Amino acid sequence: MVRLLPQGFGNISNNQILSSLDIGSGKISCFISKISGTGEIEIIGAGHQESKGLSAGIITDLEHLEYSIRKCVDSAEKMASETVKSVILGFSSGKPQSKILKVEVELQGSIISDKDLDKIYKSLSEKTEFEGREILHAIPLQFSIDGSKGIKNPVGMYGDKLGLDISIISVEENAIKNFTRVVNKADLEIRRVIYSPYACGFSVLNDEERELGVALVDIGFELTRISIFINNAIVFTKTVPLGGVQITKDIAKIFSLSILDSEKIKIINGQLIESSSENLSSIEANPLGKEYELSDPVEVSRGHLIKIIKPRVQEILEIIKLEISNSGYEKIISNRVVFTGGASQMDGLVYLATEILDKKSILGKPKVLKGIPDNMSGAAFSTVNGLLQFLVEESKDLKSKILFNNKEDKKIGLKISNIKQWFVENF
């Protein structure tokens, strides 16, 4: 099990220091924040570092990854003049799954009371098994009475049957253990683990989007993550093994350039819109290999560059379209797809995505936090930003109310105490 410190995020004290850590395959980022009693976030320290020892979400070298984490957190600590002891960790490895569970109990026509809520949670506990998996989030979607759905608080109503739909996000338990180990080796405690796309949604989506339905697509370094939000919960999530690095490698192979130079060319000049003037211009870059140090630079035609980048982006978008279609939620996401992540920033991506997905596509802009450095305010840092947003905004996540008995029977055991108070606060 992941070691969790006491959470208590509902009562954030004035000027409390909280730190977020996002470990990605391309980079690691850390924010140190001061949070007021009213929930205002001020970034007092920030750092990012190239991620080593991690590939496509899988740890390949514990020591290298530990070193990268230490360097990232150290740079944030120097800026903040604070020492980080615990972090909120963004996590999306370990084959994440989103599952909707439906539970129903008999009431026999009586008035629904708090005791009936206890029954439905007990029923959930007895029904659900997640062998070898760790639960990150358990988010109620809706109650139903006698088949009538969309009920938020059923207490006080008459009914014969009470039902609950709940969204549960889980990951492989061993993957959590490995990430916990490397974070602990870097002398950090994990205060809470949050599913990265869920946190990202709090950064780039507004309340109505998360409520009415939207697809959030995070195009990262090696992976693209698709998440569908409805009723403020993730009801579908999928990871695609394609990201910005594949575009970089395409450029490197075709023009025989280094990965570093190819990445710079992609970031500065990468675009998807062709024009006659762009086709005539070119970019100069150094050829690959020390033996070419005295050689003339390679000329990269902008028109040729577009012809390399565009097919790869089209491939990614076609897979996104297929996954949204297969999700079963395509018709209820309000015709809206929001893109984020570093590789989503290429000129023309929104236009191409709207055309291929046949849905309105926009770029998600992370919420601006006080004190955030300009170089860490963009879409590439949506998750580390959203981890803090998640904690200070009102959340319906029942994770903190649930005790997971993984070592004994792998079932969800529910703490009935405080459940009633949770409903008072949220409904």
C-alpha cells in the first residue's frame, strides 16, 4: 500500500505549505505553494528536470530516477527557501483503469434514511474486488430511486430500491509500490496520490465542462492520455503509446539530426498548416555525429518538415477518435475535446483535430496561479498545476472515506463513520 500521511485537506490552515510532484517520461516538475485559509494558491518555488530512468511510464532505473527527482525538488526548494518533506504525487502509470460500479439495495417502500446509505456502501464493499490493484479515486456519479436516475441526495424520499453509480479509478499495486519506493528514496513522503489526468482536469477544465461532459486529451512526451469527464468524475480513461517524442524521432531520422536539435526544431518551427511562403523557407541545423562537426549545416525545408510532422499527428488523432468512439460516451461529451500537454501546442493542431475528430477542439489553458514562473505556466505543466487545484477545490472524491484492505481480501472496506457528514458538506 502507498504510505499516506493524514490528509485533512478540507481544513487547510492559513499559509499552509503544500508541494506537488509530477513524474513524467520527459520531465519531472515540482511546485511548492503557500495556500491561504480561503484556498488561494501562491507558488513560492518551482523546478523542473529532465526525467531519467523512466520510459513510457515504466521505471527502468531507480537510481537515475531518484537523482532526477532530487534535482527537480532541490531547484524548487532553493527558489522557495523551504525544505520539502512531503508531496502530492501525480500518477498515471500502472495500466490505469476507470470502472463504473452499480449497486442497488432493497428498501421496501420506506423513507430513505442515513442507515440506507450505510447499506448501499456495505453492499459496495461486499461486491467489489480489485485483485492486485490500488484504488486512487472513488467518485459517486448519481443515486437512483426505483430506476429514476440523476438524484444527488436521496435521503427523505420514498422508494423500493436505492441505487448508486460510482466511478473508481485504479492502477496496478506494484507500480504504485515502485514509485513510492523511488520517491521515499529521494527523502520525500507521499501525502496523497492523485490520478494525473484527474488533476489535469482541475487545471484546464472549468466546472461546467467537467459536469456536462468533455474529453480531455493530454499529449505528453511518450504517451497520450484520453480521459472523459461527466458529473465531475472520470468515467473513461485510456493511454495511447504515442506522444511528442515520436515526432521528434521522425525528424531526427529523416534529416539525420540529433534528438536534441530535432526537439528544438519541433518546438520552435513545428506546425501543421501548409502555405506557399513557408514551403520556400528553410531551417539550418547541425548534422548528427562528431565526424560532421566541420561539415556544412543541414538545411531543413519547412514544407518538408510539415510533411513529416503532419502524418504522425494525424495518426495520433485517428487513434484518439477511435478510442472516444469505443468509449461509449461519444454522444454525451458535449461535442467538445480539450487538448493539453507540451506536444499539443503546435500551430494548426486544433484545426486538424476539429477536422479529424469532427468535434469542437480547443487548447486547454492551465489556470494562472499567483507567483508561477512564466516558463512553467504553459500546457506542459498542466498536471503539476492541477494537483494543487485538486486539493483546494471542493471534491466529491470518497477516497478519504474508504479503507482499502488490500493485504487481507483485496476488497473495498468502507468506513461508515463520517459518510453522513460528507453528504451534508457536498449536497
